[in-house]
Amino acid sequence: MKIEEKYVKVGERGQVVIPKALRDAEGIKPNQLVKIIGEPGQIVIRKVSHIKEPEDVIFDILGKMKLADKDWERIHRQRE
């Protein structure tokens, strides 16, 4: 994989434009979300393929817990 480097200016409102060649190479479309990560000395922009709904995140966490069947049944009843 070739690493691309481009220089862009930061606008007055803090906006930057991801160059078209990079957007095309990564398949980033208009209105698509990207993740901005602040790391010491750099800012990383990552393409987001899927964002989970908050409810799905909660169920992922609950799935890792050892809950009794009756508790799961109550959770599902309340969800409906």
C-alpha cells in the first residue's frame, strides 16, 4: 500500500478538505462519517464503516456479563 501525503490548509472554522484522490482511494463518500482521533503530535482521520446504535452497544456489554435467564427475559420484555 502506497502512503499518500498531501498538504491542505485549515480554514477559518477549522475545516480541512480530504483530497479527492485520497477520498476515492478509501471509498469515502459525501456525508459519510469519519472518526477523528487526537494522538500526541498528530491527528488521525479514519474511515468509519459502521456505527453501532447505543442500544446495540449496551447489549454487547450485557452479553459479556453472566446474567440469569430471568434477567434476560426481563430485559427483552422491557425492550419491546
